[in-house]
Amino acid sequence: MRLREKIAVVTGGAQGIGRAVALGLAREGANIVVADLQADKAKAVVEEARAAGVESLAVETDVSREDSVKNLAEQTLNRFDRVDILINDAGIFPQARVAEMAEEDWDRVLDVNLGGNFLCCRAFVPSMRARKSGRVISIASGIAHTGAVSGAHYAASKAGIIGFIKALARELGPDGITANAICPSIIDTALPRGHRSAEEMKERLLRNPLGHVMQPEDLVGAVLFLASDAAAYITGQAVNVNCGTVMI
Amino acid sequence: MNDIALVTGGANGIGRAVSLKLASMGIIVAVADWDEKSADDTCAAIRSRGGNAESFRVDVTRAADVREVVAAVIQRHGRIDILANIAGGSIHRKRIEELSWSEWKEVVDINLKGTFLFCREAASIMIRQKRGRIVNTASNYGVTGSALRTPYSAAKAGIIGFSKSLALELAPHGILVNVVAPGPTDTPRVMANWTPELRKKREEEIPLGRTGRPDDLAEAFRFLCSDESAWMTGQTLHVNGGLVMP
């Protein structure tokens, strides 16, 4: 177990990629804090993590709100006294073309997807700096590289995560903390399913060189690698896990 | 059944670290290098740790040599599951107007053509197997360039483009092709050129405050040869302490 006794916070950990990552970390021995707006689903993930033999806590969190992230940090540090791994997965993807996009839609997407990264890193980095050790892993998206129709706000927020992570990596490097991003392609989760028909979804999911329908669990290997000591010399990188759809 | 890995440039530096790492996972390693003695030493080190390895002498720029080595590995083991192309080096550090054509060719052939020749032989084998992993070695200079290293930067950038194309060709056969791009790494060859002042200057540029160790790169190769990276192909993984963030 590579991550025994580590403390990991996973935002957006109640479902999809976040849930898969939280449980993957738990299977490697990490204690998990599941931060999500969906309190009931977060509690279900906590039960699964505990069944894997680790300690776990659910904290209802809106990552776009300072007071909510402050509460997340307080509850986490009261329970565990430190954080070793922060997984920024919380995100939303409503659809709108730029010409019709309401300002509040833009603000919401940027505040949750990118602002949430900032608020959570700001809250947890001091704990990592105090011990000169830590891992920040943010889930960006292949759309950061390609863009998407009706997704300019999403693309901006995910591309912004990559720039943010690079700057953060430079700030935290001297303290031995690494910061990286993972860019998945489309994955079979509720978020992309929300605006597609079943046939559209299947066609879209299979449209990659490896002909594989990506599942949330397919990202866990890369997360575990980046969270482990094996990746101590990798920082500021955007790692594309996408069956070859985008090759940077 | 143990996997079989063919590691070019496997005798020294990063290649040696990769050979040792893969062998520690129970993989049988064919160490292919033009430095026979060091290849034998690496194999002896692997065996002393309970692993299984044998050495092969090869000039990666000669198609006949490459064919012979691959054929010998197939004759012994029947397959190749992992090909790690690590043979290479910057060799000549000269301004472009001072470079001869033969010096240009030497660097490009050792780094890029050697990668092509081994991939060509391994690809048809892996296609028959319907499985395989290829990990090629680029460099941060393949992305940023480096003064006095035009052929090396070109070759390493070429490896990235080549690997993307190969990844697309081999994806339908379940074969993954990725690249590791090291930053400055403490190999014997590199360390022979460091002065204390140069090293300190370099370390100050690196966010993590140190140059790389061969084992940092070995871990990246391990990851790209493992199930953890089962859905990554055509990608370049930069292992450089944050020196370069493409």
C-alpha cells in the first residue's frame, strides 16, 4: 500500500471521477475526506472507504465559497491534523454558446472549476508547507487543449487550471510539494451524459484511437502514481489520460 | 509468465536504472548497448538481485544490428512485451555553422533513427502478439531547444512527433506508445560535464531544487509500462523537477 496513513482530500468526491479516485486512494491505504455538495452520496463513499479499512469523513462543501472551503479545512484538520494529498476534482459543465451565455453562468463555471482550485489549495497548502511534503493533483480536461462548442467557459476554466498548476508548482517546489494536472478525455459519467443521448454518448466515447469507453476508474492509476513517492520529481505537468485523443 | 523487455542504451545511466527497475518487477530484461562491458555489468547486477537479464551488443544506427538483436531476443523468449528506447546522447555541442554533416547525422541517427529502427522491428512482433508497450526517450530540449544542441533538440523533438504517429498506428492493435522526457539527470555522462558552479546554477532554475536521479526516470518508465497507464498513448511525460512545463 503506497499511501498508508496519508491524508487525502478529494473535492467532488461523491460521484464519477472523484468517487473513483477517492476509493482508489483508500485502497492504497490513504484516509479520505470526501468534499462535495451532494452530502448523501459523499457519505456513501465514506462508507465504502471505511469498508476498505481506512478512516474517512464527508464534508458538505461548495468549493466556490470561501466560508465553505474554510469549514472543509477546519473539519479536516480537526479530524486528521494534516493533509498530504489534495485532489481538486469538483467541477461543473453547463452548456451555452458565448453569444448567448449569461454572465452568471460564466461566473459560476469559473468560480467552481477554477476558483475552487484556488480556494482549496490556499486552504491546504500551509499544512503541506509545514511538513515540506505534499501532493496537489487537479483534474483538468482534454477540452483545455481542444476547446468545445458551447463550452468556452468550461474550456477557459480547465485551461486555467493548467496555468494555475504550473505557477503553483513553481511556488511550492522549494518546499518539496508537487502540483500536477490530469487531463482526461470524455469519460462515461453523469456530467457529459447530461446533455447527450445514449447513442451520441456511445459514439463519442468510442471515438478514440484505443476504441475504449473510458471509465472513471481509468484515471486512478495516474492519480496514484502522481500521489506516490515514485513521482517525487514530476511537477507542473498536465498528464493526458485520454486513449490517445489528444497528444501534446 | 514473465514479461520480456528490450532496453536500448540499457547499460549505463538512465537505461541502467530502467533495466534494474524492470528486472526488480520480475521482468526479463534484454540489455542492448554498444558498451558491452557495461551491459554485462548491468546484467550481473540484475542477477545478483535475483533478476533475469542478458546483454546484447548493438549499434542502434545499423539496421542489421537491430534486426539481429531483436531476432535473438525472439529466439530465446518468443516475444517482446516492452521496448524501452533509451540509447542516445547529445554528443556534439557546437554552433550550427561549425557542425559537419556527419556530426549532424551521427546525433540524429543515434537518437531518432535508432528509435525508428527498433520500433519498426518490435512493432510487427507486438502486432502479432496484439499487445505491447513502447516507451521512447525524448528530452526537455526536445521542447525548449538548447543552444549548441541543434541536432539533439531536433532528434528529441522528432522522437515526440514520431511516437505520436506510431501510437496512432499501433492503437488498433492494443499497443501503447509513450515518451519520457527527462530534464538534467545525474548520469555519469552528464555529471562528467558539471562544474560545481554550473550545477548550482541549474539547481536554482529547477522548482524542486535538485537535478534528477536516474531512478526518478526509472519510475516514470515503470509507470508507462504498467497497468496504471493502460489508457495513455501518444503522450510525453516530462520528468524534470518542474524545469519545463509544456
